[in-house]
Amino acid sequence: MYDFVVVGVGPAGARFARRAAESGFDVLALEKGTVGTPLACSGHVSTDIWNYVPETAKDELFQNRIYGANFYTGGPDTDSHLFYKTEEISNVIDRVELDRTLADCARRAGADVREGHTVTGIEEHPDHVTVTVSVAGERGTDTVDARMVAGCDGPISRVRQAVDLPEPAEKLHGVLAFTDEIDHTDHVDVHLTVPEFFAWRIPRGEAGVEYGLAAPPGGDVNDRFEQLTESYGVETDRFCSGAIPIGPPDRVTTDRVFLIGDAAAQTKPFTGGGILYGMTAADCAARHIDPDRPGSLEIYESAWRQTLSSEIRMGHLIRRAYSLPESVQRVGLGALAGEIGVHMDKPSSFFSKTHLKRLFS
Ligand SMILES: Cc1cc2nc3c(=O)[nH]c(=O)nc-3n(C[C@H](O)[C@H](O)[C@H](O)COP(=O)(O)OP(=O)(O)OC[C@H]3O[C@@H](n4cnc5c(N)ncnc54)[C@H](O)[C@@H]3O)c2cc1C
């Protein structure tokens, strides 16, 4: 009987597995494929990311530093508005390597991390949970028992479905691809040309340039992606596609199962970013959940919401601006552009003294 079985070894699962193992719990973490693959993420994160990986990993992960964003209401040949800081706002990192690094941290902490293990069923009992697992290259299925199960299996969570927890409010469809242009410039481009979201260009240093966008499903995502790359006059390769859950459901816990990360839609509504929110929630889970006390799941449920809910609410408000008429967007961008004092993961910092001082100076 394990204390925890963790389903999915992305950032949320690896972080929880590491923290729970460090607390002395017996942890089995199951990843259906190979950790870090397939890629479906820009790896554009605030510099807080460096608090979650060993100092020695930075050289391997780091690709470029970002000081600002150029906002366009049209394509790259239209006027833009630059929002910037004088210190780094964010970094672009190798997302595949990030997942490998976090999984290695979990292993070193004592978690048993197994790749090629797909969880196909979850059955909750009063005093334990039975997890059914299919192992790559083997016939049939195995079962393992745990006092509790952490569903960290991403936006299309099988765990969420198996225990009948509610779905996120929406799931956007995100796509991205790369060129080999070497670009060390220090700002991203954001185009408010996509319904309810945006398209982007991210310079990744020696690792090339990334073009991408996200939109509600059925929003002609692939056609719009072609229009984006045509407007830049580039041809891309290594096309990736994934779902971005927005809007956490009202519950992410049952009696012995809990969700973390994209499975719980712990993402920023105005960027779709979920790496740092997922790991923040993983730390909340590891701090509060005791596998021998099912009641501790209630504490996790309220603790992660206390930490992230007001930022998520602010994020929803910011996202509404993406759907304003273009003329209003242009006036708003013109009025707010310039030096900012906002933390990328904390939209509430828009109202911080630092930001307001910069805004009105
Ligand atoms: C196009 C796009 C761009 C993005 N860009 C950014 C960005 O720049 N910055 C940012 O912060 N976020 C970004 N995101 C979001 C980010 O990728 C997610 O928020 C993050 O990966 C969530 O981590 P997670 O661990 O919750 O889930 P995931 O990273 O999805 O990990 C879940 C893991 O579970 C495994 N799994 C699934 N089902 C099973 C099963 N049945 N059994 C075993 N294992 C299973 C999967 O293989 C996967 O490894 C982007 C997303 C998309 C789609």
C-alpha cells in the first residue's frame, strides 16, 4: 500500500511527488509516456521558476531572458505598444528538460517514478484507492493500492473523469511551432487578433523562434496559425498542439483523490500558463494533505484557492480586454503602455504601489 500514487509526471506531479517523498511518504508516480514528451508548451515562465529547480540545472534549461511584450491589435506590420520592465520579467526555458529535471528531483527525494505506465482506472474505497495500470510493452493490466491518489494528469484528466469531478469551465486549443532563426531579442510579440485570446512570437535565443496561438475550440486554430506565420513570412516546423484548461471547477477533491495542475485548471486565464500555478498548488497539497486523514483534503481545497483564486479572478478580468473592440483596445494599450511594475504570475500586482507609481509617473 503506497501513501500516494501520483498519476502524471508533468510539473505538478513531479513537484508533488518530490515534496511528499521529502516528507517521508511512500510515493509511486506513474507517467504514461516519457517524461517531458510530447512537447505542447512555450516554457515562458516568470523567473520564480528558479526556486523550483536545482541551481545547477539553470544552464541546461535557460534559453532567453524577456524584459517586455509588444502588443499589437493587428499583424506584425501594424503599430505596437511596448510594455516593459528594466529588470527581467520572465525567462524562456527548455520545457522538455524542465520536466526531466523535476522528475529527477522527485526520484532523488525517494519517489518511485515509472515511465511507460498508463493509469486506466481508479476505484475509490473507504480506506484506500485501487489504481489500474497498463505497462508499455506488456499484456493486460496491473493494480496498485494507495491511501490517496493525486491526479496530475493534465487538462484531459482521466482521474478527474474516473472519480466524477467537474470539468474546467473551458478548454482552449493551443498550437505552436518553431523556426531556426536565432533571436536573442528580449521581448515577446502578442497579437490580439484571435477570438478571446491571442497569438504570439517568442524569441528563444539559439533555440530558434516560436510562433503560436490559442483560441476556443472550433475557432479555426490551424487556419489562424497559418495566417500568423504568413504575416511574419516564415515557415515553421515541429508543430505542437494541446489543450489549455481555464477556470477551475468548484471541487478538485473527493474522499481520497485530489487534482493538481492542469487537471484542476490551476492556470492563468490571461496567458494559459500553468507551470508555476500547478507547482504552487502542488506545494499546498504536500503541505496539507495527510494520507491517513481524508479530512485533510478539505484543507488543501481551501488552501490552494486562498493562494491562487484572487489572481485567477484578476486574470479573468484581464482576459476580457482581449475581446474589446479594436478601437478601444488601441486606446487602452496606448494609455497603459510603457514601463510596468507587474509580476507576470500576479495580476493583482497591477494595483501594487510600484506599478501604480510607474503608471502615473
Ligand atoms: C500551446 C501551449 C503553450 C503553453 N505555454 C505555456 C507557457 O509558456 N508557460 C506556462 O506556464 N504554461 C504554458 N502552457 C500550459 C502548461 O503547459 C501547463 O499548464 C502545464 O504543463 C501543466 O502541468 P501539469 O503537470 O498539470 O500537466 P502536464 O504537463 O500536462 O502533465 C501531465 C502528465 O500526465 C501524463 N498523463 C496523462 N494521462 C495519464 C495517465 N492516464 N496515466 C499516466 N500519465 C498520464 C501526461 O503524459 C503528462 O506527462 C502552455 C500550454 C499549451 C497547450
